[in-house]
Amino acid sequence: MKRTNLLSLVGRDRRARRVVSQKRRARRSRPTLLLMALFIAGCQKAPPPPVTEVVLTAAASLPAEPGDAAWQNAPEYTAKLLLQDMVEPRLLQASTSEVRVRALHNGKDVAFRLEWADATQNDTPGPAKFSDGCAVQVPAHAGPSLPAPQMGEPGKPVEITFWTANWQAIVNGRPDEINALYPHAAIDGYPFKAAALEKDSATQKEMAARYSPARALGNDRGGPRTVPVEDYLAEGPGTISPNKAGMSKGTGQRTAAGWAVVITRPLPESRQVAFAVWDGARDEVGARKMRTGWIPMRQP
């Protein structure tokens, strides 16, 4: 019994020593672990501050395509979109939640890249069919007070550049004819295509103009399109008119998640900008849209 008790005591003593040793090692390792954690944290880069304005980043040349790598040099600003519920026809159900914006300038012109999510591609017109689209708006002049962001106000005009997926499809090669929209439409014939008329003669051209009154009158909406954007002036809702300066260019591409569009225009005097987005699948057209208020632009 004495021998057994002695062995038991020795075993307990050894176990106690191991526990004490482990605790000592743990105490010694804590400062080391803390120093290692601080070292690792110090090596990590701090996250960049949130972008709170559209930054106009300088570039030697402005990219025309949304996928150009040069856009990575510009900070991305996420603009939250609001319902256009100020004037009729109002949009009463929110759709597109945000549009992501980058901007590059060369001292003379500015290129905006807009990207937003849109599950459906709407680029063909027709009865009760509407096109996806977007717009960039700036004050027409710099002044002590800003125009109303809802398309300006009397005496305080705004300049608007408007892009639609329908126009983009035409620029991309969709024929500007009825069969492109209605493949089974049958056309008996047009008088100006009569075999008796000499092709491209003055008589044929004059007759063709009679059957294409919009083109004959110089309507910008008539005939094939060469660019998918239009420029407008406005001094409040319902006052939109063409901007004959025709100063903007643009192009849009369908992405895996929606649309990416580049709109290039002269660098404005004002350093404020607003955006709008239309989702054709939700019957958004005209005043029915998602939009922003004025957003400051900063030129570093």
C-alpha cells in the first residue's frame, strides 16, 4: 500500500508540473502572439475612403468603349437612384437601385461611364414596348444657384445627353426597316421603287421623300442613326427640346448583369451632374424613370 501511494503521489506531482509548465509557456507566448498580430495588421493596407463625389480623373485620351482598361484609373462613385414621383406621369414603384459612375477628362471633354444592373435586354420598339436607357444632365451654365434637378427650371436650363438601347441596336447594325421589327410583315411595293424610275435619279429621290416625310423635313428621328445618343435642352419638366449643337458621343454594351454605357460630351462649366436610368421591361419611358439629384464633381 505504501509503495502504491508513493507512486500515485509521484504521478500527481508530474502532472501538476506539466500543467504549471504549460501555463508558463502560454503566458510567455501571449506577448509574442500580440506582437505578431500587430505586425500583420500594420502590413495590411487601410481600405480606401468611400467615394463621395464624381471624381474627374485626367487622361491623355478618352476611352470610347465601356470595357477599356483606362476606366480602372478613375474612382467609381455609386449613385443611389430615386423615384421620379414629382411630376406626372410619376413612377410609383422603385426599380433600378443604383448606377455606378466613373469619369475621365482631357481638359476639353469629359467621358462618363455608367453601369447598372438590368435583368432584361429591351432594345426594340413597338406597341407597349419601351427601351432601356440612361441620361447625363448638367447645368447649362455655372451660377450662384443650381437649377432644379428635375430637368431644370425657367431661366436655369440644363443640358441632357440621352442614350437608348434601341438606338444602340440600330447603330450596331439592326436594319432601319419594318421587317427588322416584324419579320413576317409583307410589303407590296413603294411607288418610288417602280422599275420605270431610274435608280437614284432626281425624280426617284423626290418621290421617295414624299413617302418619308420625317426625312424630307429634316427630322432628327427619321432615317438611320449614326450615334446612339441625342442632346437636349430643358427648363423644367415638359420643356425638353433638341440641342442643335449635337455635341455628344456615346456607346453602350450589354454586360452579364445589365448595361455599361459611355457618354462623352464637352467638359461643363458647372461641377454638378445628375443621372437617370430607364428600365424598359418595367414600362419606364419619358418621365417614368429612376433618377438622382445633383451630385458634385471634383477635378483633382
